Amino acid sequence: MNFEFFTARRIIASKDYKSSVSAPIIKIAIIAISLGIVIMLVSIATGVGLQKKIREKVSAFNGDILITNYDTNQSDDSQIPISTDQEFYPVFTAVEGITHIQVTASKGAIIRTATDFEGVVVKGVGDDYQWDYFAEYLVDGRLPNFQGALNDEILIANYLARRLQLKLGDRVNTFFLAEDSERKTRSRGFEVVGIYDSGFQQFDEQFVLADIRHIQRLNNWKENEVGSFELFVDDFNKIGEIGAAVYQATPNTLDTLTIRDKYYSIFEWLDLFDFNIILIIGIMILIAGINMITALLVLILERTQMIGILKALGSSDWSVRKIFLYNAAYIICVGLFFGNIIGVGLLLIQKYGKVITLDPSTYYVSEAPVFIDAGYILLLNLGTLLLCLLMLLIPSYLVAKISPVKAIRFE
């Protein structure tokens, strides 16, 4: 093994190698591998980043799994209350993978100003609400505090603030729709203490967050009655089986729904990214492999005399083939090195500089998100190296066809 390795090193370092016919072809192969790894890194980072960011936004407004009353028709105005006196609340221990559970209640309303009005859904949350995502989306003011006594603080979206010309500290007149024609419309006054912008217009134009106790009073519910439970999971890839387990662990009067089922079209669209990423990786590895096959064949033909001498001295076909495979591995590693520097550099520029922007109405995000993880970068590099080398095994068999006598005479 040492003989083949050091022979390959001498070929690479030799002056005639650097000025030979194969030198331009080797450079093209290195460039092709570098561009390939750049494209693969960018496609994985942006594809996975977009999937992750959109999923986080959907989860922020709905949780990962919803527990509602079986009789509810999912309307914000006709939620049937659920008692919080459940075995799974406030800690869901019956199913592994549940990280948090919180209570919510929603009610349709109309926000009216002196010059305009807008229909919204007031989502009531309690002191167990997980504010992590909204802390990230907060663009002005602060998050509401519902820990103590009932207050009038609300969190609204920047989309609504612009449309209704609202700012921090403004009092908002909100009219809640009556459940039937016999009951009068009821109103509440709220104070805007925070403005968020998730970039997900479908939700930003809809949700206003307030104290859940307002919804309970408007619906004449008891203190222990809520509209739904929202659960969060530690591994979203297992949300289907966790959702099924949660369904089995809850009473028969309650129903469960994962956000993959609730927003089926969104997640079906996101799943297409997986196919696109696999397709891009396959094409790039194929192109890099073809370029390496061409480079290896040129190297073999250019070193025909050396092959003949080595075989005349007693080297086996496999021993000589390994010399060229080591040489090819070195070329691939050089391409991967420069490709990783360029690819990771571009991703870091986008991650912190947000150079490439997107239309939120189409992609649900305002800039192209990137997901950088050392694990998939290492796996991508190892996979590219191994697959290219496997593709080179067949053309390297040409060495076995070279006759030592004819090769030594070859010029």
C-alpha cells in the first residue's frame, strides 16, 4: 500500500505531470468537483433551512399537535370548552417525545379604528404559553405578561399595525362576534404592548395574542375551561407516530390533530424539497464522476510506459490500479477542499448578511434561510468521495489490458 501511495504522490508532484496534456483536464475535474459540492451544499442548506423555518412558524401559531373537543367544527367562534382537569395536563407523561403542553382559546373579532377595521382571530393564551418563537419574531415593544392579574395587553402583527396605523401604547377597540343573533356583540379595549413579524402572512394577518381569561369571560366559560391544548414534540420527523400515540392516550371525547394534517398542502409542498435536493445531489455527483473518469483515462494513457515498467517489475494489475485511484482521490479531495470553502462561505454570508430575499406571500419567509450542520457537510463530502471512487473502479480496469512489452515501446 505504501508503494502505491508514494508512487501516486511522485506522479502528482512531478514537473512533467504539471505541464502535461492531462494538466488542463485535471484542473477542469477539480473545478467541476468544487462547483458540484458548492451547489450541493447550497441546495441542502437552503432546502432544509426553508423546511425548518416554515415548520417552526406553523408550530409557533398552532403547536405541533392539537387536542380539541371531538364535537368542535374547528371554527374560532364555536369551540366547545375542554376542562383542564385532565391526566395529561399540565405535564404530558403518557407519551415520550412531548416537550411542552399549553392551553389556548380563540375567538373571531373585528378591530376597529377611527378610519378602518380588520377581521382577526384573538388567540387567548395563559401563563404556560411558550413564547420562544415570538421572542424571535418581536420587532418592537415587548411580549405580553399574563402571569399575574387579568390585563389588557396584546401582541399584534406588524402587518396589522401597518394596515390599521397602530403603534405601541395605542388602545384598540375590539368587537367580538356573537354566537347567535339573540346575543349582542361584545367589545373589549386592549393596549398594544408588542409588535411581531413572523413573515408568514397567512398567520400575521390573522392572529392577535391576548390573555385567555378574556376569551373565557366572553364565552361564559369556567376558569378551568379552555378551547384546546397545544403540544410540542422533540423530533418533528416522528410527529405522525407521536400524534397517533397521543390520540390513544387521551379520552375518547377528545380528538387530536397534527399540524402536518391541519396544513397538509403546506407540508406536501415542503416534502417536494426532499426530492429536489436528492435530484440535485445525484446530478452533481454524476457530473463530477464523469469528469473524474475522463481525467483518469487521460492519466492512464499518459502513463502507459510507467504502467508497463511497473508490471514488468512484477507489480500486479490491482497494485497499479491503486496508484491511479490514489491519484484520483487526491484530485477529488482538492476539489472538495475548495468547494467547501466557497460553499460554506456563501452560506455564512447569507446566514448573517441575509443577501438573498424572498417574497413572503409565496415562500412564507422574507429571506432565504440556511441550515448549516457539520454532520451533513461531512457526510456529503464522504459520500461524494466514495461514490466518485466507485465510479472510477471500472475505467481503472483499463490498466489490466495494457501489455508490458507494448507499453514500454509506447510513445
